[in-house]
Amino acid sequence: MAENDKMRVAVLGAGPMGLAVAYQLAKDGHAPVVFEADDRVGGMTATFDFGGLSIERYYHFHCISDTDFLDMLGELGISDKMRWVETKMGYYYQRRLQAWGNPMALLRFKGLGWMAKFRYGLHAFLCTRRKDWRPLDHVEATGWIKRWVGQEAYEVLWRKLFDLKFYDYAHGLSAAWIWSRIRRIGRSRYDLFREKLGYLEGGSDTLLQGMRKAIEAWGGEFRLKSPVSKVVMEHGEVRGVESGGEFYAFNKVISTVPLPYVPRIMPDLPSNILRKFSSLRNIAVVCVIAKLRKSVTENFWLNTNDPDMDIPGVVEYTNLRPLACHIVYVPFYMPGEHPKYKEPDDVFLEKVRRYLKAVNPTLTDEDFIGLRASRYRYAQPICGPGYLEQLPPLELPIRGLWVADTSYYYPEDRGISESIGFGRNMARAAMRDSS
């Protein structure tokens, strides 16, 4: 690419999608500058020092169907860092720890009738075989699930998952969005009875630093601890960004920060576009990480349905990625405006200590090496029926301005692979619009 064809592009946000945008831009010969409010790259995949252990603030895993993620590993030359593990699922119900996640476990599950088991299993099987999500796009999720599995299976296996993640929004979600989650886990199986998930040696930071080094090697730049306060636009065109009290000129701006921030940093957008961004709702998370001397269960993923627990599940990360100690993630999801989100960290830490000891009564206080809580206000969009129709276009009516976050790959879940694929495609599309 000729030097005069090189475009200076501001990329807002250094999560997986922002990194993917910058990676593709730099690879194609442009000059991306990544602005990130945090002091590190990664967003929800970023790591922190947990008493000498470098670990993600929020849990992540990879499925064998994550092609965009696997392709990126190949391009970075780090495919040899990928590890695949046969994992197990469990269900804590009626104060009993039960196996889960395969047909035999369903048949043996205590607390559910035979017809309910059959209907649940049939629904899960058909979800993994479905390819077209569009017929489910305008269907409400809880009603759709009840019609398939019946009231009994819904009450035992589904209601708590909805209520303890979405609260007042539980009955206004898209069936296509829920289906994509069932399908993704179903596709992680390499036969009916065994599930295989993956992790990277060194965790997500192996990917993040690999992408960062490639971007910098191609001439891209990173400005950490540098939140953008305003995207400057004049006469229908983007001019640049303001950060740290200074103005920086750019040919284009591609934002990957959570959509609720957009009205704050782009107040000069047309009022109808601002209203669309302002109307979107998100789920927040308080994610507690426990470092233990011994394991809680043999499961990677443990669903919970217990009247004394306000969590939908527990992720025992070291049953996927072996570490010197045992790491367990316990996420508390809730709308950001819910009063619970304002409760101090100690409330959540004490709950986790109590819940894990209930699941495994052999755990003692001495088995807890450390507990840490991380919060993310805009962890997941709340996707109602016809969700994509509610979003502004990727290319906003300001020349050179593109905006997206994980909402835009609806109905897929907010995974690293999906962010990489979407971000790279958005970068290519933005550059095609350079005439």
C-alpha cells in the first residue's frame, strides 16, 4: 500500500473486538491507534495478579467450533499453545450434586419426571441441529422453552437461570439469542456423552499479547489509560477524537466500547440515533474469584438451583486449565440498576464462601486462600425479540464513523471468537468505505 493511501484510524476500546479491528487494519497497511481507558488490553478478557497468579478477571473457554479464534492463533503462530480437555458438567439441585450434560445424566437426574426428561432432551438435541435462527428472531424465549420442554422441566432446569441472570427482563428475551447458547455448548461435544472445551497455555493473555505485538509490529499504536472523552465531528464527517484534554485528528473512528457509552462520547450524533443507543439495556456482573487449596467438584460448569443461592451457576476453571491452586468463578448477574449491584464486595465474598461450602461440605475456611470480586457494568446486552432491528447501523450517518460492540453479533453469545471475526470484518468494511 502506498504511503498516501494509508489511513489513520482511531480504534476505541482494546477488548478482543477492538484488538481484532486494529489487527486487521494494521495487517492491511493502515495506521490504527487504539485508545483504552484501562491500564491493560483485553477488556473482559484482561488478566490481573491474584496473589502471584496471573488470571483472567472473568472466565473464558473455547469450543471446537470457534473457527475465527483458531484462525487467529494460526496467524499469530501460537496454535501450539492450544489445549483441549474433556470436561464435565454438573447440577446442584435439591441440595444434591448430580451429573449433567449428556443423555445418561439426564435419564438419571433426580427430581424430574420421565416425560419432562424426554421433552428437555429432545429440545436440546433439535437446538444443536438447527442452523437457521431467523424463525426464532421474533419469538419470546421463556414461552418458546415452555412449549417445548413443559412447565415441569422449565421450573427445575430453566427458571432459575433466567430469573437469576435477567431479573425483570427474564420474560422479554429473544428465543434466537437463547438458542445460540444451547447450540454452542452442544457443538462442543465430540460425541453424545463427552464434552471437549479448550484453553490457551498462559490463558487469554497469550492471545492478547500476541495480537498486540502483531499490531505494533505493523505500525499500530496503543494509548492505555487514555479514555476518549469525545468523538469530534463537523459537517457530517468525523474529524478525530479528544482524549486527556487533547485533540487527535483521524480519517476514521471505529468504536468498540459498550454501546451505553456512545451518547456520552458522541453527543453530536443525530437525536434519533442517540435515542436508539440510550434505549439499550445491559446486564451487569459481580464476578467473585475464589482461590482454594482443593477442588469443589469434578465439574467445569455447575448449574445451581437452590432456594438459598442467588447464582445461576459456578465455573470451576481449574477443571479445564490445570493450575497450582484451584480457581473457581462465581458470577452474580443482575441489571446494573438493581439495588444488589450497589452492595459492597464483602457481601458477595461471604455468599461465595457459604455457597461453595454447601456444595462441598468438606471445605473449611482454611481451604480458602483468597477471594476477589470484579465488576463490569455492561457485561452483556439484553437482547429482546428482533434485537438487530433496534440497533443503529454499524456505519453511522457521520462519514468515517463506525460503532459496534458485542450486541452486533446477535444472536451469538459474547465470545472471544465471535468478537475476533466480527471485528476483522468491520475493519474491512470500514476501509472499503474509503472512497
